[in-house]
Amino acid sequence: MKLEDFALERFFARHEFAVKHLLCASDCESMTTGELLAYEPGAAELLVDQRLGYTETLGHPALRTAIAGLYERVKPDQTLVFSGAQEPIFAFMNVALEPGDGVIVQVPCYQSLHEVARAVGATVTPWPARESEQWQPDPDELKRLCRDNTRCIVINSPHNPTGAVISKDRFDAIVALARARGLWLFSDEVYRGLEHDPAARHPAACDVYERAISLGTTAKTYGLAGLRIGWIGTRDAAVLNRLAAFKDYLTICNSAPGELLATVALKHHAELAARSRALVLENLARFDAFARPHGISYVKPTGGSTLFAGRAQGERWCEELLHMRGVCFAPGRLFGGDPDHFRVGLGRKSFAAGLEAIRA
């Protein structure tokens, strides 16, 4: 397998911890270990007493129970814990796809959602969500893109980088098409729970379709990227077993303190999501007031902690801001977008100071 460099991660390797104002982060404001432990009486004592040996390869039973609590139909034994979200993406593409298989991927997107499939020998077909359609993917176009060799559809909602939440009718149409053709539906749901209007949330894919794989993580909605805990939820026992066996060649098992802290977090997932949502909406209002005077247009996001903004010569403008003011947006090309677009991250408390640096 030969993977192309991960453009976004190489960009972050250069800039994430070096710039003054990081305005493109996709995760939400984090917290200290003490702040998280305060949500759960007795949790601090459990952490102090936590043994630092190997953990169960499938994930601690308490954590898998907490993960299952995020879904309607998925049970604890239908979940599998990984290190972050990148590992389960890599594992699924390797166990589910063969060279020559067709994969249809919603774009723009996080690069690994298509690059790993390409590297295992699959034929990747982009399925573009368009700004003129409010970044909503078109199920009729998806139907036209399907071929005899199509094996998998990859979706992301709430979407990175656009912040679009797939509408319920379009989501239902995607599921119906996948079911009719017996396709895998890999659903990146790492921003689930961060819909700006919780009433707009559609069901998790794994709750409504037997061959769906729902991807989750503590990093985005809950602001706990440092725990490095992600998971898969699926009602397909065969693929879950294959993923568990493949994980033996990757991390094998996860961090014991990380699993304990993630269990605490997911017991209080609604509170943590509400904390993130309030900050995202506050920063979205700030950006709305900032955008027009600076020649910026965008479709208002309906979920997640990012938006995809446009401006004439946007990438050049971003480069100038980076070098002149230490302000970092993420160019659209890092997601397969055009040179006029760039990703804005709305989840950090430092957002307002970054906008002021541009105004200066």
C-alpha cells in the first residue's frame, strides 16, 4: 500500500502549534482532566486507582456501554473502540474493500475517507456536494454514479469542512439506495450531537441500516481530542469481527486512562455537546459580522464546528494572513476544494482574538 501524503495533517504539522491564531481547528474547546472528572462524582478516585496494564482489545465494557447509549438500536457488543477516528477509517477500508471495488465518496472531505480506499486498490468516485445546493449531496446523482462494482458509499454529516447536516429526506434516500444495492454505508459521524438545531439531527446510520458503519470520536463534539478515543458502531457482526482482528496489527488495545476518561465524558455527552454548541454559535455570530466587510461569503453551517468560506483569491489571502498576522485558516485544496475556499474553525475560545488580529 502506498498512501499519498495527508495534505491537511502535513499542513497542521507545520502550523498548528506554531501560529498565534489557529482559526481552522475542527475540534471544540477542550478542558482539563480535573474539569472533566468533576462531571462524575468519584471519577477522580477511579482515575488515581486505574491500573496501567493492557486493556481489552474491544474496549472496556463500561466504555462500550456508554457508546451504545448514543444510539437507538446498537448494543454494547456491537461497538468497537479504537485510537481516534483515523484508525477505524484505515481498518474498515482494508477489511471491507478489495482491489477493483468501487467506492463513492461525498466531497469535499477529510482526505483519509478517500485516500485509504484508493491505496487498497479501490476505484474512488467523487460525489460532490455543491455550494449552490447548500452543500447538500444529491441522492439522484448518487444513483447515477453507482456501477456494477460499487461496494461502498462514504458520507459525513454533520460535514467537515462545510458544516452541512444532510437533510432527513436525503439521508433516507441514501440509506434506501444502499439497502437496495446491498452496499456498505460508511457514515462519518464524528460531529454528531453538534447539530446547531438538535431537532435537525437525523438517525445514526447504524441504527437504520444493517450494513452501515457509524464512526464516532470524543475529539470533535466533546472537545476531548487528547483522549485519542474513537469507535465504530455497526449491527453487522461479521465486519465487526474482521475489524477487531485487523486492529491486532494496529494499536491492539487503547490507553486505560483514556478509556476511563472517555467513559466519564460519554455519560455526560449531552452536557459536553451543549457546552460546545454554545461556543460554536457564539463564534458563528462573530464570523457573520466579520465576513461581509472582508469580502467573504459562505453558506451558514447547520452542524459541526466548521464552515467553508469563499473569497476571491482565498488561498492567497490565507497565506498573507498566516505570514503577516500569524492567523491560520485551512485552504480549500486540503479538502479537495477550489483555491477560493478555506475552512474556518468555530469551536475555540480564542476565535474572537484571531478575528481582531485580522481587523488590525
